[in-house]
Amino acid sequence: MTVARWFDQRSRAERMATLAALPLLLVLIWTVVYPNVAVIAGSFGHWREFAESPSDVEALKNSIIIAVASVVASLAIGVPLAFLLTRFDFPGRTLLRAAALLPAALPPLVGVISFLFLYGDTGVITRLTQIVLGLQEVPWHLNGIGAIIFIHAYTMYVYVYLFVSAGLERYEASLDEAAVGLGASTFRRLTRVTLPLLTPAIAGSALLVFMSALGSFSAPYVFGGGIRVLSTQILNSKLNDAIGLAYVETTVLAISAVAGLMLFRWLEGKRAYVAAGKGGASRRPVHSRWARVALACAAGLIVLVLVLPHLMIVLVSFAKDGAWTTQVLPPVYTTHNYAGLFTENQLWTPIRNSIVMSVLATAANVVFCVAGAYLIVTRKFSGRRLLEVLVALPWAIPGTAVALGLLATFNKNDIAMGKILLVGTFWILPLAYFVRDIPLVSQAVEGSLRQMDPSLEPAARGLGASWWMAVRRVVLPAARPGIVAGALLACVTAVGEFVASIVLYTHGNRPISIEILAQLRSYAFGTASAYSTLLIGLVLIMALAARIAESRMQ
Amino acid sequence: MSGADDGLVVDNIARSFNGQQAVDHVSFEVRPGELVALVGASGSGKTTTLRIVAGYEQADDGRVLFSGQDITRLGPSKRGFGMVFQHYALFPHMSVIDNVAFGLEARGVGRAERRRRASSALDRVGLGGKGERMVQQLSGGEQQRVALARAGVIEPRLLLLDEPLSNLDPTLRQSTRDELRTTLKESKAPALFVTHDQDDAFAIADRIVLLSRGRVLQTGSPEDLYDRPVTRDVAMFIGHATMIPARRNGEVASVTIADVTHAVSLSSSANVRDGAEGAIVLRPEAVEIARGESGDTWPVSVVGRRFAGAQFVYRVRLDDDLVLDVASRDRIEVGQAVGVRVTRPVPMVP
């Protein structure tokens, strides 16, 4: 009665939008909300275990230390680099600008492996240093918290660099000119005007780093040494059949992530300026000869550090498996590793699996997220805010936690409880990829639709177009850049996905990342690198395709 | 509501958003062939009214009729109206001619026929030969004309225009006004357009519906609103006016400024009972500066002067908080004491 009355009081347009949003909300509640509830429900009765386990308490502490330290390190690298590249002109700038984005092309596990080849105990740089300095022992060990922060800084500063660069590009140059005109010193201008106005960019990127570092799995898993973090503890508990404890650990991880998210949002809200201007700050050429030489050398060095992991992976992909033992560089080269991927059934299966599963997940993402974004951006209806929150929610939940949630929900056939059995089947991984990429695709499509003049669809309807004609001829063309970019991005992350995969895979649907790990475990470095190179290649091709699609549409 | 069987009748419509009454029981009509302007400041409800007429918003109350048929609940795609949006809403991924032909496509007109009709519509607005351009390649004025052609090519029963001139720069705006009136008159369809600019309304409209805070203040021809405002708000909004407190005394108003009282003759439109208090509406053209003493002037001091080409506009202080603009060809120094007198019958409002 009350529902019916509420329904009657809405306008027709609002009723239609609510009805259309209903299936989307149900899917989100089923695949995003319910799994988290199931995890929390499963955790009851095991919290004492968690509190009394020294390793779990240590894991929580380590996770937070690593997340905070990764934010600090990424800011320390990303902010100065963004200033250097957007404000100054010097030899090597163009090259450095291109190379600065390279870490983004490394799937998580691949980045970790390349660091192992470079800086591990038997790594190229480690051995070179040992030889050059004539040391008896290796100069360092790549393990522990330091190693994890090191690789996080390398892969995650890109967020900071991208956000701050974008902020600086839009930055209204006259603000700095005004500060100078009022007599401010360079330092005062920077601390009182420029940096405060860049706060949204800095806070936004710091949040991204915090969330990625908190949930990071690959780095602690591969060279954590004795270091425990929450994400790896979850997998350990699950493998030890202590599933209740795993649920507690997952809940703790998810709560930490959400708490971090809220903290950053609060900090961001305190400094919500709209400082977007025409931009137009021009780059200043560096004139001093010595400064130019120093900058060029530094740029060259940074580029080298940035490129080395990729080069190393490509190099090792041609190394004969088992032949690289004590030499600085692999001694024997072959193309056999690549040939094997495409000819041996055992090696080809993971590639096929990854491609099929990521295409399935991406297709579902596109259909689902375009519908959701369309409703969110162009309609006003009850439930709109909820839809908006739910499509963004998986982003706040670390991959391991998403996986445990699916594990807790799709583990048996129980229609009354809304559960169906997908764990142990092929479909669990496409589902996991779909859930993880909902925020990514939604955001991309929403971005495109928000740029659309909101009068376009009404204009088409007013000219007599049916709803479907208006969507097909006007809305979808406007959303296309976001759809293409979102789909490519989702496809790339799904193809290289590791964190959720390692919790949920079966032998039959094992993806590339799991096979890379298996090859690594059996010291088949060449084969592992060949897979990795393939992934990097895929990432670069899709990034290029996205760029081309974007420029063609303008 | 007489003789509006063929036109648009807006009957007592209301619409609120979050408890705010955006449109508060508005009624007016647009007769066949007529150009009507909905005029008001921002927040007056004029755009919401237009959107209700177009079918993009639903009225909480009241009816919209066209040709005697109730269209209040009809969707926008079924009303057969043509709308020009404030920012034109041209489809950015289509060429100019595809934009213009879109409404014909929606009506199932064949490709060859719709191209023919679209290009002749473009010819009519002076854009023949630009059909293959993308809309972003056109200037603001050209985009406005594309929007007009797109709305007109479907031979709408009624044209709706939301601030059609607000995106044009001031020089272009002047010339476009006359052009727009000519185009609208030629199209024969009645038109309802929204503007916050009274000069636009004066230049284009046959009739003006003046809105404020969701209500109709006055409806009438531009001359009606200018010469015969019914309230202070109307007089303030239309034209440049100073209100001076007065008491009606038959056909004249007695006006006291700085202890000097004169009788000012009232135009036929005085909307005040005999003997009641109100205000006379003084516009610059109804006053003149008189130098030297005379029986019908008020003493004032000149506090500002602005050169306006053919004449000077003087700002004079009548009283502590009453200032008035007066045009004069004479050169008078700021600070000088002069007199002003009213030269023609003026309206009076409550």
C-alpha cells in the first residue's frame, strides 16, 4: 500500500528510471553488497582468534605502515617530477615525459618479477654492484617492508604524477603571477598559493596510492620474506582451511580501506577549491649551462631506471630456461619460450583462458555500466544516489577481499539464500573480473556522458525521436569515447589480474598471472617472462588503441 | 480565454521543486501567428514554464491545451512543437544538415526527401552550402540559425525558444533580434520564447508575459507594459524608472519632494484609487532639467554626468535617498543646483 502510494506520487519519468535501475541495483546488491555481508557474517566467532594471533596483529600493523609509507614515497617522487616536467624545459624532457608513464604498463605481478630479476639476490643490478665494489656478500637483500615500499614507489608514483600534472596543466597561471606581483618569494608562492590549490589533485592521488598499497598482494607475496600483511594472511588462512579467520582478516582489511577512503575524502573536503582556470602557464626553459647538463643527466638516469624493468622482462623472455645461474646476464638466448606459448597446449591454455574470461567480463561491464551511467547522469530518481555509491563500491574493496566475498557467496546452490555454486567452475573468475572493473568502466562512461550537453537527449525527443532512437543516435555516440576507454582499460586489468585470481582459480580456468607464478616457482624464468612480455605488449597495444580511438573521435 | 481554440492555452499551471514553488499557477495564451515572450529575472519560473509547455517537465497542477486538445500529459516527442535550446543542443557528432534533418528522420521521411527539405531550411536561414560542416566549425550566430532551422523544418505547430539570443555577443545580438522576428513571422507558426532581456522582448514579441517568483505580474503588448505598468515590480523591471511616492488626486498626483509639492498629471493608466497613496513612475524621457526658477520645478543637485553620444545623462539627487536620471543636451557641471520638471503624463502604481 505505502509502496504503491509512493510510486503513484512520482512522475512518469521518475517511475521509469526507478524501474530501469532496479535490475542494476539487484545485481549490485547480489554481487557486491551481499558477498561483503557474507564475509562479515562468516567472521563472527573468530574475532578472538584474530586478536590473539600475534601474526595477524603484526599483519594489520604492517599493512598500514606500508600503505602510509607508499603514499609518502609516491608523493616524494611524483610531485617534484610533475613540477619539473610541466614547468621547465630542458634536454631530455620529452623522453622523460614518455617514460614517466611506463610503470603503468606493468601488470602487478610482472612488475614484481622484473624487480626480482633486477634487484633480487641474483639480480642483474645486485650482481653488478657486488662485482664493481668487489664485495664478498650481495650488497642488499630485496625483501621485507623496505623492498615492498620500493616497488610500490616505482609502480604507484604514476598516479601522483598524472594527477598533479593534470592539476598543473589546468592551473591558472595568473594566480602565480598575482602572487609574484604582490611580492611573494618563490617559496612563499609555492607553499601559500600553488600547493594549496593543488591539494585536490594531491589528495586524490594519495588516496589512490593508499588504497592500492593497502590491498597490494603481489609484492608482499613474492618478496615479503617473513613479513606478513593482511592480504597475504587472508590467502594463507584460506589455504590452511581456517576460513573463519580469513573472513575476519578480510573484514579488517576492508574496514581499513573504507576508513582510509573516508579519511582522505574528509581531508579533501576541507580544501575544496575550484581552481580550474584556463591554464596557460608556459614552461620555462632552463638557461644555466650546468643546470641543463645536470638535468639532462638526471633525466637520462631516471629514464633508465624506469625502462629497466621492461627491458629486463623482454631480455629474460629470450633466455633459455635453466641456463641462467650465476652469470650477471643470461648466457644463452632462444625464441623457444615464445614458440612454446603458442604451440604447447599446457602453455597456451592460460592465454586462451585469460582472453576469453576478460572479454566476457568486459562485455558484461560495458552493458551494465553504460546502462548505470546513463541513468546516473541523465535521470533523477529515488535510488540514484544508491546506484552511484554501489557502482563505485568495489573500488574501495581490496581485490583479496572481493575474492573472499565471492568465495563466501557463490560456494553452494541455495536459492533461498540467494547463493549459487560458481566457486570451482569457470564462471567465478569472469564474475570476479566483472565486479572489480565495474567502477572503472562506470567512471569512464559517466565522464563522457557528463561532458554531453544535457539538452541533447531532450532535443532529440522534442524533434520526435523515440527513446531508443535518441539513445542510439545521440546518447551512445556521446558516450563512445568513455565506453571505448573504459572497455580497453577493463580488458587490460582483467587479462593481467592476479590478486582475486589466486584465491579463486581452478586448474581449468587458470589465467596468465597464475601460470607466470607457477613457471617462476619451477625456475622457468624465460617462460614466465615470455608471458609477462605478452601482457606488457597487450597493455601497450590497448593503450595505443584507446589513444587512437580518442583522437579519431575529436 | 476567448478565441484561443487554435493556439496554446496555459491554464493555471504550477510546479514545485523540493518545496519551492517554481511556477505558481501561471496562465496565458499564445494565439495563432503570435510571438509571445516570457520575461523575468532568473528564478522567475520562465524556463520551467517553457519546459512544461514543451513537455520536459510535468505540471503538478493545471493544464496545457493546444488547439483545444489537452496535452498536459503528452510526451515531448508527440507534441509536434519545435524547440530551440539555450545552448542550441546541436548534436556535436553530426554534420549541420544531419542535425537539421534529424526531426524528419524521426518522422520516417526518406533520405533524399529529408536532405532536400533540410537544405532548403538551411537556405532560408542563410546557411546554404554549409550543410556538410560539423557544427563546432560554425560561429555562435550560425549555430543559433542551425538550431532555428532544425526546429522549423519539422513544421512545428508551435516554436519554443529558450533564451535564443543569450549566447551571442552584444553587436551580433542587435542585428539578430530583427532577423529573428522576421524569420519567426515568416514561418507563420506561433512562437513562445523565454528571455531575461526586455530589449529582446520589445524587439521581437507581439505580447509579453512578465513573470516574477513564479507568478504572472502582467501580460500585454510591449507598449502596455512600458506605459501602463500595473505594479511597482513591473515598472521596475520594464525600462529604466524611478518611483516617487505620491497621492492620487483625481487626474493628477500630488508629489512632495524636499517639502516642495507639485501636481503631476497622470496618464490614463493610473492603477490607484482616488485619494490613495502610491508612486509615480518617472522615466528619463518624461523629465527635463530647467535652469532658473519656475513654478513647477523641484530643486535638485547634479551628482553625476555620463556622456551618451547625442546627449548627456545627468544623475540628480531629489532627496536624501531619491536619485533620478535625466537626459539633456546642455552641459551642466556636477554639483550645480538646478530644477527638474515632469513634462508629460506619467503612470502611477500602488
